[in-house]
Amino acid sequence: MNNILSQSATPEEQKAQIAKILVVDDEIELQRLIKQRFRKNIRAKEFDFVFVQNGIEALNKLKQEGHIDVVLTDINMPEMDGLTLLGELSDIDDNIKAVVLSAYGDLTNIRTAMNRGAFDFLTKPIDFQDLETTIRKTLQFVQKMRKKQEQIEKMYAQLEYDAVHDALTGLPNRILLDNLLQHNISYAERYPDYLYAVLFIDLDRFKVVNDSLGHSVGDSLLAAVAERLKVSVRGSDTVARFGGDEFVILLEELNNIHEVISITKRIQQKFNQAFLLNEYEIHLGASIGIALSTRQYQKADELLRDADAAMYCAKAKGQNQYVIFDPTIQASAMERLQLENKLRQAIEREDFSLYYQPIIEVTTGYLSGFEALIRWFTPDGSISPSKFIPVAEETGLITPLGWWVFQEACRQLQDWRNKFPQQQSLLLNINFSTIQLKQSDLLENIQAILDATQLPGSSLKLEITESCLLENSEAQIQVLQELKDLGINICIDDFGTGYSSLSRLHEFPIDTLKIDRSFVTRMESNLGGLEMVKMIIALAHSLNMNVVAEGVETETQLQQLKALGCEFAQGYFLAKPLDKVAAEEFLQRSGVGE
């Protein structure tokens, strides 16, 4: 049976490929003739015949053997006839095919046999050459059917696997994770001493890397992170991808909390090593929130919620930190949710105000312009921008909020230009988020507001964070250049605190570097502030940029900046942020530099 059995198969595979044929017939002479006529096939281990005398014995044999390829059955037999047997075969295995061997080959029997699933019908006396051909045809059909069934089963198995695993990393996904968490929760309810924990991991600075190097590198990085996490935990633990750059690790069968801390620190140590992808060397941190089963959770969502809240606390502490959840964190998470809801309502009602901090020419003391700063006053008191701006950025609310600031600032500037025609050179600095810069209708919106307020672009200076320079550089340069084409000035805010590449700074159309207040504050001490300020000023001047120092709080700082050639300064020593009435009074009292 060379077309059925593989000649290169292993002994085990060859044994599995021997065609097993069950002969159901009470004629002993037929059994003898089959053994004689198929002696060569039996010796060649091509066919293996098993003989029984009726349908009952056949069903028992099928249950015992477990694997039969073809059934050869007579019709007239004691206890159970062949036609009845045919009806029973499908309940055992749909892939078993039967050939009827009967002296009663009338049309009625043939039709009945075929309707009950017979593959073929041979009349007695048997032509054994015809029988061998029929057996081979039946076996080929069975093989095709089984192969098709295997393909279907493999496809369904793959679909089931894909449904609970992440396509990019191959890790369990949220669905499988939820099932595993719920299983551990149920187990802990039955066995109170059972300990488990969940680590919620968010990658520090992944978004910057993904945006600057592209999604392909970002995907490769996520896959590398997955592998690094898997080797950081025990074999019994589960690493899952929760979504985006977030991962969750389920630690099962713990002895004590010290094991959790040990594994967490091991993960952080792994992240101290750079990821090498193609020609890139990438450094990432991992903010980790930990939820312990000692809080006796009831649902997987509760467990993930607390671990997620702890992760946010860890992220607030800085890069590569971990925090174990406690009830005070839950209160903080609820407070953040309430803040988000209040922020949405405030944006709809435009419950914000703009304050304006003067920017002064260092050498002359003239007013150069203002920086527009958003303020949020509620019946319960003011809410600091340091609290609500991060929430706005995380939720996407920074977009409508940012456009409100831009429009309101432009409207106010035009009002001042109309009132004070002699001060047309007054500049207004407006902070712009990275998210706003990525909007497809950015230029159209800006142009529409400039047209509505009849402002020239040259009266505005957009302040962007240093991290913007880490975005996709070509696209970012194009956006900034298009803003420059509108006459708008570009300022890098808080320069020196980010991760921008100084070697590429000259590629961006930037007018101003703003020195972060942390360096200005340290200028009077020996903590390196003065040297950092000196370096930034020298860098800016070498690139034909001017410099603004923020956070100036003493006369000494102002004189130091003047000696270093810093052009502009702002800070409480010069003037605090002013509401629009006070800003207008300041404007009336001060000369504006030309």
C-alpha cells in the first residue's frame, strides 16, 4: 500500500499508519478467504484485519480498539444486522467508513445502506481484486477526511489560541489574564493561606521612543520587553500584555511578600540594561504597581484597578519605581477620577482664566511680552495646573483645553494692541502640547484664529517642551517650519531637563531657549546651576537663538544672567503672573522694547 503508507516514516508512525479493517460477518469461510487472499498485505503490515460475527460484537470491538479505518459488514447477521450497525457507526466516529458485503444486492438494500452512510456496496460472492480496490479507495477517502478534520481542528485551536494571546508578543492577553486572576481569587477564597500578587507595569518613556523611532521599532521593543519580563519571573508566573505599553504579571503560590519584592527588583534590574534594536540603544524604565491578595479581592477588575492605581503612584515618584497598593492610593485614584470629571465639565463651561506673567528684557528692563498661563478657580478654591494638566494630557482633554487657551490669549493680545497702538511689538508666549502639534488641522486652526483676531503670526511665540524634539524628527521639523512660515516664533520650554539630542538642535527652526527654573535657582550656590546656564546661553547664541531665564527670584540671579548675556527673564522677582486687569495696568506702566 505504497500510496497509503509513508516509506520514510518511523516505526511508531508506520504502526500508526497500518490500515485497521474490521470485518463483521458470521461466515467463517469468508474470514479464512480474506486472510488467505490478503496474506501479502498483512505480512507487509499494510492491512490489519479484525474479525467479529455480528453488529453487537462490532460495536464492542470499536469501543475497545479505539481506532478503525474501514468496516466491512454483511447485512444478514444474528443479534444485530449490518444495516442497523451502519446507523450506529456515526455515533462512534464520523470518520469510520463502511463497505457492505452482501449476497442481497437488490436496489432496496443498496439504497438503505447508502442512506445510512455506507461508502460502497459489494455483492457476494466477493471478487477479491475488486474488494482490494474498494478498500484502497475507501482508505484514501478516510485519509482525506481525517486530514481535513485535522486542518479544521488545527484552525480552531489556532483561533482559540489567538483569542487569548497577544499577536505581537505571544503573551496571554486581557481575556486569559482575567480568567487566571479569577481562578486565583476563587482559590484564595477556599484556602485563606494562599498568597498571590499582581504587578501592573507601565514602560517609562516608551511613547517618546515609539514616536521618535517609529512604530516598527516600537513593536520590536515591546517584543523585547516581553522576553525580558518572562526571564525575570518564575516558571509558575504569568506575564500578560494588558495593552499598549502596559504589562501585567501574575505571581502565584507565594510564600511571603518578600518574594514579590525580590521579583520586582529583579525586573527593575533587567530594565537597567539597555535594549539593543538594530543600530539603536534604548533605555527604558518600568513603573510597577503591586496589588497583594491579602486584601481579599472578589473580582479581577478590582485587583487590576488597585495595581493600576499603585502603578500611577510609582510613575509619579520618577522612573523605574514600584509602589505597593494601600487604601490611601485608592482614595487618590478616586480623587483623580473626580478631577477628570470636573475637568470635562469645566472645559464645556469654559471655567478657566488666563494669567499673564511679564517677560522682561534683562539689559533695559523693558517689557518684552507676556507668557499666558492657565488658571482654574472653583468654588472650593483654585486647582493647580500641575494637577489638572497631566490629567488633561492623559485623557486627551488637552486638545480642547489648549485651543481655548490659544484663542483666548490671541483675543486678549489683540484687545491690548487696539488699546495701545504704540506697543505693537508686544509678544505673547503660549504653551502648546505635543498632542496639539500632532493634529492634522493644526495650521488651519491657527490660521483661522489669527484671521479672526486680526493678529500677525509674528506677535506670537509658541512654547513647546524639549521632549517634542524626540518625536519623529522629519515630521516635527516640517510642522515647526510651517508654523515659522506663518511668522510664529518657536521657543523650547524648560530646556535642559529633557532628553533631546543637542547635536540635532540646529536642525529645528527654533528662536528661543527657555532655561528651566531649577538651573536658575542653583546659580547662587555651588550646585552646578551657573555652569549649566552658561552652557545653555552659549549654545543658544552659537545657533542664533535668544534665551529666556524663568524663575528669577533675586537681584543676584538677575545680575548673573545679565553678565552671561541672557536676553530675557521672568520670575517673581520681576513680576508674578497677573490677571488680565493687572496685566493691562503693568503694560501701561512699562515701556515695551523695540
